[in-house]
Amino acid sequence: MSLIERSVTEDRKVSLHLDRAVASKFKRVLLVDDIRRSSRTLNAAVELLNTCGAEVEACYVILDLAFAGNPPPAKIPSDRYLPLFVISAVEDDGRCEVSGGLVVEYLGMLSHV
């Protein structure tokens, strides 16, 4: 199965491919992505997995580019969408403001030990 979506991060169309025979063997899956900007690719991946009968148990992303102003993925419940770093702003010199995410939460817990 294939699905074409527009990646805002890469500014081009991307093709998502999934082997239905393989995907249908899994009822629950963990979805991992590198960067979320618009959620379009993540929502398309969830749609593709659901079509094959798999449910996305949770979704991890390394960088959530929240500063772009786009909503989180609509097809993933908010309690199962788990970014490692949430980038809320980027300065002209490239420095990023990290405002949340699992890594930030974990490091905060370590500082209180």
C-alpha cells in the first residue's frame, strides 16, 4: 500500500509505503519519526497503518517544531504523542528554545535527585 502526502519539513511530496502482509501481522505498533512540523506525514502514516489493521499504540518524535504553529497530530491521542524535544523558538543565530519533551522532563527529574 502507498500514500502520497506533502512534507512541509522537506517542502516536497513524500511517498509512504507499507507492506500490508507484514503490517497486518501487528495489531499494535510504535510509530517513530525524526521531525514533526505540520503533522501531515504522521497523520498519513497512522491512516496507512490503520488501513492495514494496526493501531498506533504511541508515537515518538525526536524534534517537535512547535514554533511552526501547527497542531499536534490529529490521528494520535495527545497522551500517546511523545516528543523527545519540543522546540518553541529558533533565534536568528540558530539557537533553539527547548520548552518541553520527554528528555527535558527526565533531566528535570534528575536535577531533583
